[in-house]
Amino acid sequence: AQSVTQLDSQVPVFEEAPVELRCNYSSSVSVYLFWYVQYPNQGLQLLLKYLSGSTLVESINGFEAEFNKSQTSFHLRKPSVHISDTAEYFCAVTRSSNDYKLSFGAGTTVTVRA
Amino acid sequence: DTGVSQNPRHKITKRGQNVTFRCDPISEHNRLYWYRQTLGQGPEFLTYFQNEAQLEKSRLLSDRFSAERPKGSFSTLEIQRTEQGDSAMYLCASSLSESSYGYTFGSGTRLTVV
């Protein structure tokens, strides 16, 4: 079975500052990795995913995450945050062998202050 | 395409009552998933359908829970004899079976058992 650990439950950050959300996973098999974002009173939205290929993946709104197999990590970063990035962020993993179940971390709440 | 729709958005019920939630997936998506999210935790997998067939149920889904997807379209999740521990956000998601794991989540149904 897979499991995901998000090391920070709350991350306060000032606007235009960088942010890093840490995610570590454990799995005995090859995995796919995801970051989802949940804005207040909304559903989960896929932010970015790693399936194969380049270990650095990017989203359209400036986030990036790097898959590090040796450290079993998939940390999410953004060099300069906006107030609108205030949300809860979830890291998730699934087996790469045509699995369908996502295992989620507990989430990290990012609060961006002016 | 209006996304994944869940109804109701909120449900307050007395302990011991039965409740039913509905999920309308994206019309061409053949996979449908139910997850449960409690406060401070990430979503946990409950069950999954491919078309009308329920292919897996988590051990989290006790005998009081039943899910159906008649005709492979909308799905219902029923909880019988609700308990306070059932209070949670119930999330529905859908995808194509070869979608590279691009789930689309609904906004969820928040259940409060009093």
C-alpha cells in the first residue's frame, strides 16, 4: 500500500514570497504523483502530476514540483505567491500499474498575507 | 460540460436516520469514485465504479453504506442508521479509464450528524 506524508499542516507566507510544500511518500512499487488544490468551498482541482519523463513538472499558474525517487519526495514550490494562492494543498499517490485509487496526504493549508 | 455535480451540498441529520447523496459525473466519464474527507485529513477512498459495475469497496465502507450506479450514469451513496462518526465531506470524482489519472472532483456533500 502507498502512503503520503505532508510535513507541514499550516504554512503562512507573505505575498510575493516563495513557498515550498513538502511531500514524502512510501511505496514498494512504481507510483504516479499528484498535487491537488482545494480553494475555500470548492472541490479538489488537479494542480500538476508526475507520470513519467522529466522529474520537474509545472502548472499553468507558476507552481512546480520535482519528483525525487531516491528521497521519495514530490515537493511543491512557487517562487512568488499571490493572495489568490490561499488554499489547501494535497499531495496524492497511486500505483502506476493501472491503479485507480488515490492515497492522499493530510493536506497543507497555505495562507498568503499582504 | 458542467463538471461533476453533487447534491445536496450540505445535509444535517439526526443520528439513526438514513441519508442519500447523489453524484452526476461528467457525461462521457466511465469511472466514478467516492471519497470521504474528515476535518484535518485528506480524502480517503471509499468505492469505485467502472460503468455500472462496483469494482472495489474500501474496508472503510461498513455494511451501513451502499453505493449504486444504475445504467452507468449518476451514482448514489446511502448511509443507513447514521452515526456521529459519519460526519464528513463526501466527495465524488469521475474520469475516463485511460485519462492518465485526470480525476475531476465535485464540490462534495458535507454531512453533519447531530
